[in-house]
Amino acid sequence: MASPSAAYTDPYGAPGGHGLPRSGPERQASDDVLLDNNDDLDTAEERIERENAPAAVDYYAVLNVDRAASEEEIKNAFRRLALIFHPDKTHLQEDKLAAERKFEKIQKAHDILSNPAKRHIYDLYGAEAAETSWELGARGGSRDDIRAEYERQSRAHQEMAAESLAKSKGEIHLSLNASQIFDPDIRRRRRRRLPLGRFEPMEEPTTRGLADILQWPEVTQAFVKHSWETQVSQQTGLVVEGDVMAQNGIGVGNVTGTLRHIVSPLLWGELSGTVGQSPSATAKVVKNFSTESFATLTATGTTISAPPIAVASLGRKLTSTLTGYLTFQSGEWQLGPWGADQDFRHRSSCSLGLMRRIDKAQWNTEIQAGIASSHISFTYVRTLPKSIRGRASVVLSNTIGLQCSVSGDKKVNKYTRIGLAVDCATLGGVTLRMKLARLGQKFVIPIMLTPQFDFKLAIWATMLPISISFALDRLYLEPRRRRRLTDKLSQVRAANAELLASRRQEAEGAVRIMKDSVLRKLEGEEAKDGLVIVEALYGKLPPSNLSPIQALSTQGIRAMFEQLGTSNTSIQSEPARLDYIDVTVAVQSLVYTSQLHISAGHSKAHIIGFYDPCWGETKRLRITYKYQGKLHQVELDDHSAVAAPLRAHIVSDHATVHKA
């Protein structure tokens, strides 16, 4: 156990903490991947399976030290535990076997945390990675060197086990024109109601088929894209991409190959070539000058009769969350006689943008001034609860006028995401887009509702799908999801029942082994009126009842300690079906020199003498203790740190439990 002086020294004082800020320049991202790395995008079913799966042992919790603990603190914690759990200290055969298993775990925790290289790998990748027999470079290497070497060897092992190194992605767009369905003139001609329920004859012939009545949307464009990616070497990758587009009976197809090479962590580039009906060649270079600034240069040529179109960008991180960038596009241009006979359609422009990313939201604003086109745009993307991602954008341009877009998509399972979007423009009409993405394949169906701007139709196209989706989610999907989650939790608990029973027996054995040393520690604390743990409960706690505890005498506390841990079947005197356990002995064992410190950052179920009594439920720890003749009580979350004694924990006649 860690020395309390490492994080807590004075009675009624409190430990401090710190956080590490994020660094590195922000990067622009497409809407399809923006904020996709947030944990909130995991489905609830995935979280249940991940959070309640058999967790590997937490070595920091085993030694009860902070993650920033020094080598000396780790060594002292190991020595204290070794004095209690060394097999030679026990006499009963059953306790000796339990002590051997516990001492082996304590020794392994010390071996990994006292080795800087293994400790760094453990912090990054967990116990399994730290216990591998891979050679991680010479001793004394930097943390970055160790991490790079481990990742290199990990990739090598994965590549050797993989049957295929190729990655495949696809995308299908099918554009529909449904404007005839929503055209008021067509609806007016189709049917006009007269008084007394009579109908005016139609101007068209009365003989009409079902297809004429339903007016199926017209397919105006189909687009299919497929890409294939593989690693040529450790620093070079190859991507081959083919796309075909058919519009109004005319088809266009192209094949593009891209070779990407990483020169160093601060410099990489790529070369692309396209063959087909729209041949082109592209070269791109990306340079990171530091963690705060970067630059990109792209040159694209579509003909040898004119210089390539160049795009240059400079970006710099202005604050921890704000990045600014400046982009210049040369457009089509001429260099002396080179390009003089070309009809320039793309003109030069310059844009200035700001991008800010805060927690689960990101916004981006841009101002562009150009010879042919200028615009002001604003985009806001946010991750919402229940794995929903929303996006809204506004663009004011001299070419398309005002354009607004609202979209949302939802992660329905680990591999599938569905979405809806509505685009509305003064010169582009109203378009509804539906999207389905699964396992690298994407299907997009844009449906043009009207070629003219129609505010009422845009509102209906936005609100109607949202209302239907909300009703479907609340009335059908949410109850179904809750049933699935309940079943999933039951399956996880059943699958890990044997492991839970094993950890419970291990905790019971640890309590029996430490009981004698804890009783001696209790007598020492009583003699100097120090810190005595009266009761400690862990799990899904019942309401607090201080009346029987306040009446408990010193002899009663000692008798209770002697009784706890004597049973070979249970730590607690309560029935095993309860969702909490009594960890009084285990907590008292953590008291040194009238001070208690339990480190944060890990579940307390991994502390020696603890186990998880209610998998899948929110757990808390409630400690009732006496210090200098006064009763104290504190209740806190599973991953929070504990420091005692504190004045805020004192229980007065009318006080409630202090909750941290």
C-alpha cells in the first residue's frame, strides 16, 4: 500500500490532482468521420459488453497507489503487502494456498510497475501487453521509443496472423427527382374538388394507369465508387479507386491510383493518377512544422496544355481548442505561352477559416473571396445522446445564393449508421438525402423534392422524418432496446458467474489472512484515539442508518472485527443476494498512522479484500469511522479517491452523509 504521506499528510487536509492538456494541431475532417472517436457514439449494448466483461486485474489498485506514484511509493506498498500475504506468514493449509495466489499477484504488480518500460506499456495497452515476452528495446530508451517499438511489433504480429491485408470501401449514390409529386400545378391539375363532393373532369384523358397516378420519382443520376487499399511497406500505402457515374443516359468512368508515403512523423506526401474519361494527375505534400502549425500543398493537372491548379494551405493552432487556416487556390492560369489557348473556367480564390473543437461539438466558419465565386459559411456539428450526431450549416454565396442544410445520423449498432439530411437553397430547391453506412460501404439516395425554393416544403421535409423517427424510437425501438440490454446484462453476468465466484472466494481468503494484522492495527489506533473504521460498505448501497453505529462501543467494534472474515463462505453477515458487501476489514488494512488513502482512477473492486457484488450496476463506497472520539461518514463514487480523516466527514446530531 502506498504511503499516505505521498498524497495526504495533515488531518483534515485533502489531496490534490492535475490533468494533462491535449496538444497538437487540429485537423479538418469530413462530416462522415467528424467526432466519430467519441465514446458516446458507442451503442449501449457495446458499453454493457465492454464495461462488464471480465476486466483484467488493475495493478495500481492491487498496490493501492496512484498512477503517478514514484518507484519508492511502489516499493513501500509492495513491502507492506508482502508482510501480510507472504505464504510463510500463514499456517492453515487453505490460507497458505490463498496467500500464495495473492502474493503472486502482488509480486507481478510490483514487477510491472517498478519497471519503467513495462509500466509504460501497461499504462497504454494493459496487462496482457505488459506481460508479453517481446523485446522492447534497450533499457533507458525514451517513452516514445518504447511506445513506437511496441506498436511496430504489435503491427507485425497482427499482419502475420491476418489472411488479407487489403481494405475495401464502397459508396453508392442514387439521385431521384420527386419534384413532380410536390409540384402544386400538377396536384391542381390532377384533381380539383367541387361542392357536394363532385369532381371536375381532368384535362388529360380519363384513362390513367397506376404509374400515372402514383408518379414514381425519376432516376436522374447513379454514382458508384469502390476503393481498395493495401500497405506496400511500413511507410508506403497504395489505394486504387474506381468510380462510374451515369446521368441522362450518359456514363463516365475513371480509375485512380494513389501512392502515399510517410517520410517522417512531420512530413508525408502522395501521388495520384486518374485514367478514364477525366484523366488527371495530383501531387500533395503535408508538412507539420511543429505541434502548433502545419502546411499543405496540392497540385492537380488535367491537361498538359496548361499549368496545374495549385492549392496551398497554412494552419496554426491559436488556442487549445481553436485553429485558424489560410487557403489559396490558383484556379486555372497560364505561364507565358503555356496555357494561353485554354478556356479558363476555374478562377483563383483565397479563403480564411477558423475551426474550434470543444468536447463533443465542433464549429467551422470560412470566408472566401474569389474572382468568380465568393461565400461565407458556418458549420456546426455536435454529438448528442443515444449515439446521434447532428449537423447544421449555412452558406451565403454569390453563385448559389443562400443554402441551408440540416442533417442527423444515428449509430444503430457497432457497424451500421443511418442518417437523414435536408438541403435547401434559393437556386437549388429542396433535396432530401438518405444515407446508410455499414462496414466501409455507404449508400446515399438524394431525392429532389422541388427545383424551386419552397420554405413550407423544407419545414415539412425536416419535421416529418424527425417526428416519425422520434415516435418510432420511443414507441418501438426504445422498449426493444431496453429488453435487449437487460438480456445482454443477464448474459454477461451468467457468462462470468464462475469468474465472479472465484474473485469473491479470493477476496474472502484475503480478509481471513489479513484479519490478525488488522486487529493489531485496530488496537494501536484505539490506544491513541486514532482512525478506526466502524463500517465500510461497497456496491449498490442501501440508505444510511447511523443509529446503531452511533451506539456501537469500542468493545463492540473489536468484536465485530473478530467475527468478520471467520466464515469460509461470505465476507458479509448479510445474505449473499444483496448488491453490496462489507469491506470493513479491507478498508481498515489501508489505514497507516491514523490516515486513510485510497487512490483514484480505478474501480475499487480490484483492491485486495474487495470484489464486485453487482456487475453492471453503479457502485459506491460508504465509510463510517471514528477519529478522536468523533463519528465520521463519507460516501463516494467507485473511481473517486478517499482521504480521511476530514472535518467535512464529521457526523453531527442532525447531519447527513457527506457524499463526494
